[in-house]
Amino acid sequence: MVKQGDRQLAQFTKVVTQKDELRELMGKPSQFAVKKVISSLDEHCRTLISLSPFLVLSTSNSEGHCDASPRGDHPGFVQVLDDKTLLIPERPGNKRVDSLTNILSNPRAGLLFLIPGMGETLRINGKACIVRDEELLQRMAVKGKLPLAAVAVEVEEIFIHCAKSIKRSGLWSGNLADPLPSAAMMLTDHMKIPGVTAEQTEARLQDGYANRLY
């Protein structure tokens, strides 16, 4: 039986709990998989980052509670300061600041860069902090608006992740779910705010997309 906090996941009867058991189950990585990890941003990494309009920022707090947050903008929105340092602009959002709060208590971060149409992804792990250096924020201004802050990441390990997951998912096939669920309806049902309708939620979403991207 596995415990997660105070919750017991009793429905599972075969749970892997030891590293040796996990390694026996999954096998050992090939030399190809081990050797691909590097510790600084070479020309190939810089090129991929300059072409990427989207990444996922993964963080956890000091208690291990995790968060994975999307970050997106024009290709190359992430600044490469040197071969060990990245800068991710923090644009206006919902003010939950889950990622930033996590970084304050646990300065570790994982990044996953995607480029539309490309199966391989770029993974980066390292140390993170929140910065407000105006000169750096000026570099990331869009339409005259500076980001509120930026997440600086000191690179520790980098590697290319193979395209198997993207190929299995058909992510770039362009075939959307039919019918697509309504985000406004889902949000309204989740929030359960008295008097708030799906139409009002939709209007709020569209206003934010039109007027508060930067």
C-alpha cells in the first residue's frame, strides 16, 4: 500500500517502491542515452531555443508539491545570456504565481522546449531564481511593455529528448478533438461561483486574450 500524504492509494496492489526493482523492470539506459547529456548551451541548443515559441516550466516547493506551467511567446522569447544562463520573461497571468512561489522555496526547475512540427524536444534542468534587473527586462519588452519579472535558470544538464512521445500522440498532426470541450464551461463548473455563467466566463477569457497578453 502506498501513502501520498494522508491519502492511501489502496486500489493499487502492485506498486514499485525500490530503485533496484524499477531498474530490473525498465532495464539500463544505453550509452547513447547516457552520453547525450551536456552541461552547457552549445550552438545547437541556442538554435533550438531561438526557434521555440513554447516551453513547459516545471517546479516544486520545499514540501515536494509540483507544478508544470506553460510559457509561450514569439520564437526566441527565452533569452540566452551565456552558455550557462537562460532568462524566461514572466508575462501577465492569473496572478496565482505557482511557479514563482515554488522557486522561492525550492530553487530548482525543469524546462521542456517544443517547436511546432519537430518531434524532438529540448530538456533543461537547473537552478532558478526570480530577477527584476531592468536592463534585462528591457530586452524582452513587447509592444513597449516590459515583463513583470523574469525567471533566470542556471543550466546544469541539457539533452535532446527523442520524438517517440510526439509521434505516438500525433501532436502536430493538426487533428483536433471532435468536439472540443468548452474551456469556459469547464472553468465555470470547476469554480462554482454563484451567479457566474459560462457565457460570462467566455467573455472574460476572450477579453484577456485580446487585451492582456502583455
